[in-house]
Amino acid sequence: MAQFDLIIRGGTIHDGTGAPPVLGDVAVKDGRIVAVGQVSGDADQVIDASGKIVTPGFVDVHTHFDGQVTWENRLSPSSGHGVTTVVMGNCGVGFAPCRPDQRDTLVKLMEGIEDIPEVVMVEGLPWNWETFPEYLDALDQRRLDIDIAAQIPHSALRVYVMGERAARKEPPTAEDLAAMRQLVAEGIRAGAFGVTTSRNVMHRTKAGDLAPSLYSDVDELCALAAGLNDADAGVFQIIPAPAEPAEVEFPILRQVAEKSGRPISFTLLDVPNQPGEGWRYHLAGLEQAARDGLTMRGQVAPRPVGMFFGLDLSLHHFSSHPSYKEIAHLPLAQRVAIMRDPAFKAKLLAEQPEDTNPTTLMLIAAFRGTYQWDDAPNYEPQRDDRVDARAEAAGLSLDEYAYDALLGHDGRAVFYLPAANYTEGNLKSVREMLGSPHTVMALADGGAHYGLICDASFPTYFLQRWVRDAAPDEQIDLADAIAELTGRTAALIGMTDRGRIAVGLKADLNVIDLDALKLHVPTIEYDLPAGGKRMHQKADGIVCTVVSGEVTYQGGVHTGALPGRLVRRGELAQAA
């Protein structure tokens, strides 16, 4: 009988702490790491990692798999990028707690904010829960390719406590605040890892109604924070209002941190047209908070926070034109055929976009700043390649150029809009934010934005762009980069049993060929409930991924293993 279940031999081991790597082996038994270094003995399975790096499994603290995890066993696209643990329920949206008559409200919120089609959720969600502890119990029954952890979403909580008053401009009563506080503490004690909220006015239903959390004042946020304090556990995740000056927003974040006495993390972006350089103000605030003994972290995206447009995606230049709305339900091939009719083109070009949601109209107007992708991703395009610049060079109006361009590749042409984090066409602000000891790399949003954003590939991009391909003056050390994806994110959320390669810890591991890392252009697949579509983005170079000692992916192909489970706060092994 073999001494070990698995041995990964001869790899360059990065242990997730930022320490220099060592050449050696990692042995696994019963889902745990039992030896690191020069390991003798045999195993049921041996993986040759010569010339490769061996890392802990990546811990992604910002996802939205709250729905997908109830109907699907594979949490793609995140699980295809070395992620072995995801934390969901971010941005204040989710599906618990929820009374039966409130389900439609939460579905519409998730549809508008996270771009998950309503029909997909109606078909896929089993709704075998009402309270948040019952939601965790339902997740306990799931068998997955990676581990999941949940947070309590503020908008769902607000609707549960206040009913119809939650979506109106009504302040909560003292009884409402007390109930929210109590339910946060209850959820944390049941195993939630935190509570989340949003102050971003772009977070609306598809019809344009604001998310319930947007009607909250600071006293309500502090009530949620007090629930964390009552439970003496958990983290507070928040999206600040991006249009507000940082001088207004950061004191609110700090007040929440002080009230909760718990770690707080927030979305940190270089937002176009934000008054001043708000991200610098936030960084300075984080430094002061650390000096004052507060644990506050900015969640930073490693590339532009961008969106995709196309005829087969959620939005494009004409998606709110009346004539296009009449054919939007048709299969792509039929829409393309209709749009190639000169009479239809003339009719459509004579129209203006119409929509009740101002965010939708704003995004459609932003199409002028997109870049068309061909056979390779380009996250740092040059301004001369923008759609509006190409239209001008061709002597065409933006509408005329966009119409013809959208029909390229039989209607499958993809257009990328780098929005935040891309000041004057460079990533200098991103590098500075990533370099702070008070930030973590996050915001990949796996499980959401199926037809608009495809950022679950952040870990692959991070290693490719900032480690392997970066200029010497901006390069991030590989050991630090691995720690950023593993040990530091695990520590932020309070996961003590993973994120590092050490004896006794959970055997979540990756073997990676750094030289071969490569991202592909996202593809659209119709693989959701009710025939819903989403973007996938494949990667080369991830040799294999291991979850709880079982190989789940080899060469990007799922092995069929489903060792992933719900992780409850408080049930983690307290390994050193």
C-alpha cells in the first residue's frame, strides 16, 4: 500500500508566505499536506513538476457564485484559473435571507447588478431555504470542483427585514436596525465569513431601480458592523460610491471599521473623472488606519476594469434601439441575417437608444471607447485603435462603423472597453495600488456578469502581466505574487487552513508552467439553465490543480473529481 495519496515531485515550491522558493516535493495524505521538501516513499499518484512552479491553490475573495453554486458542480470560469476557494455574496447582493414572496426582488437585483439573466435564475435556483443559516445548510449538500464560502448580502437582508419599505426611500426604524444587527450575528455564527454592501449608484435592477442598500445611511452600515462585533468574527466588504470624493467616502469606511472592530475591505479603483486622484487618498487613509491599529484593505483589480460588447453579449451600440429590441430574442444567425438587410440598417441607424435604466444608456454610449479584439486579448490597447478613431479614419459616422463592425465574424466580433484603472492608456495606477501592503488583488467577479465582464482570469493575467512579462521597473517578485493570490487573501477572510504550503494544511495546490501561461479571447457558451449564455476564457500553462488532495484539473480539463465543499467560518482547522 502506498505511503501517500499524492506526491508532486521536483517543483519550485512557493509556499504562499512570500518567502524565497525551494526546490522539492509535496506529499499529500487524506486531503492534507504531510511532507514538504525531499520526500521519500511512494504514492498512488505522482505528478512530475520539474521546471514548473508549485503553489497553494488560489483564494478568490470577490465572486458572485451565490446562484451558480446551487445548480452547477463546476464553478467555471474561476476553477479553470487555479482558484480552489471562492468567497461569494459580495457587493450586498445574494439570495438569502429571503421570504418566498421576495424571491423575484432578489432575482431582479442580481439580474441588473451582476448581469445574470432572470430566466437562468428562475430555472436554476431551487429555493430550498429562507434564512441565511438554511441557505448554508443547502450549500452543505453541494459537491463541487472547488470550495466555497459565503457572506451575508445587505440588500437581501434589508428586503428580508423591511419588506417593501426596503426599496423605497424610507429610513429603517430602530427595530429594523436591531433586527439586521441580530441577523448578521446569527449568520456569522452559522458560518458566514462576513457581511457585504454597496454604495455604487450603478447597482440597479435592469429596469433602473436602485439596489436597496443604496437607500442606507451610515447608521445602517454601522448596525451591520455591530453584528460582526457581536459575533466577534467576520469581515465587512463594501463598494464605496465611485462618483463621490474619496474625502467623503473614506471616513465612512473608517467609521464602519471602528464600529465593527473587524477587518474591512473595499473596492479600490482609479475611476475616470473622480474628483482628484481618489485612489491616492484611499491609499493614504489605509496607511493611517494601519498606524491606528485598524485592519482595512483595498481590493485592487490587476488590469483595467473593463466590459465586453457584442451582438452575442448583453450590450452593444444598438442594443437599446427600438428596431433591434424587436429582434433581440432571435438566435444570433437570424439577427445577423436581418441586420444585413440594407432597409433594416437604414431604419435602425435613424433611431436613438431608449431605456429606463440610465446606467444601460451610459454603458451603450461608452461603446465609442471600445477596441475590437481579433485573435488575442489586448488589455492595454492604444487610443488610435478605438472604435471612434477607426470610424473617423474610415470617413464614417460612429453608428455606420459600429454597425458593420458588429457584424464581423458572423456577428461574434468582441469589443473591449477599458474603463477604470486605465488612466491615459497605462496601468501605472494599478501597479502603485498593487504595491501597497494594505491592498489585495481581487475583484474577479466569477459567477457574475455573464455577458458583460470576464475577469475570472485575473490570477492568470496577474502572473503573466506583472511577473513574467513586466518591465524590470514594474515587475512584481514571483514569491510576492503567489502570496498575493494565496496566503494574503486567505488571511484577509480569516481562513487559517489554506493559502500556504505547510505540513498540516489543506492540500489545495497548483502546478504551473509560468513560461507557457497564455490567455485566450473569451468565447460565448450557451451552457446555463434555460439555455443561458456566458463568457468563458481559457488559459494555457496551468498544468494541474489539486483540491483537498484530489486532482481536479489537468491541462485545463476537468477530471470529474468534485472534492469542493462549503467552508464555514469557525470550522477551519487551526493549523499553524
